[in-house]
Amino acid sequence: MSERMANRRRGNMISMSARLLASVEMPTVAAACQRDLLLEELEQFNQQVQRVTKELDAMGSGSSGVTVLRTIGGVGPRTAEAVVAYLDDPTRFASSRQVGAYFGMVPCQDASARVSRLGHITKEGPGTPRKLLIEATWQVIRHCPTMRARFERIAGGRPDRRKIALVATAHYLLRCMHSMLRTGEAWRHAG
């Protein structure tokens, strides 16, 4: 499901919930007044979100980087905008491996004597695009057989490795996005 459809569905669910809440009999006049004020505030916030979404869509449609990243099946406008905004100039990174470190999607390394242990991701850098990338990766895995094969290969059929496989696939997707922004090429996948 696209981000736009999800937002529309969420808006419809909120308005249905608001209508349901408005029809509920409240025990006191004060409680009914408080409910009505909160519902009005919710509607106002809904309108603000719709306005911001419209403005972001207009700004994103004018960006060549966002357009290129949107060619990836499962990457929506907000994810593409966040990656483009945080990468800024993709040529400032010498390699796509540095992009993974910048977004905090590389594992921590704990080294002592001859023992080297890789742990959880560092989570350094911006958290918003990292969260959006993880969500987009689930969709990319659904849409792209190559990425699904990569995810399944890393997971190895073990349920306890699904999170590791997801983050590794998201890291790979980020590196692909960086390369796409550097070259201006659209998404290509086999299958």
C-alpha cells in the first residue's frame, strides 16, 4: 500500500472514530463540552497534516533525487524525501559504505585482544530516515524478488535472524539509494 493511500485510510479512520465519539452520550455537560473541543482540535490537526502533506508532495515532485528514489517499488515520497534531505550532496561520501555509517546502520564492534564481536547497529546519525528505511525495506522485500532473496539468504530460514536480515537489507537498500542519487539512474532489479 502506498504512503498516500495509507494516509487517506488513516484520515478516514480518524473521521469515522470522531463521528462515533461525537454520537456517544456523555454523563455531564462538561464532559460533552470537553469531548467536542478535543474533537475540534483533532479535526484542526488533521487539516494541518493534509496541508503539510500537500506541500511536501509539491516540493518532492520538483526534486530529481526524490523522483529517482521513487522508482524503487515500495519507497514512498516521505522516505525518498528524508533520504535525499539527509544525504544532501551524495558526492560528499567517498563510498556507499560511509553512508551506512552516517545513518547508523553499521554494527558496533567490540574488540579485545584477538576477539572481535559485532553487535547491534550504532544508531548514530538521524533516526527518522533510519525508521522510514526499515519500513520501506519491508515493502521493497515484497515488491522486488532480488531483495527478497537477499533478505531470505541472510535470515537463513531462522526466525531469530529476521531482524538482522531486515537491517542488513535496509543497509543495502540505503547504499543502492546513494548510488542511484550519485548516478541519477532509476531502480533496476532482476525479475
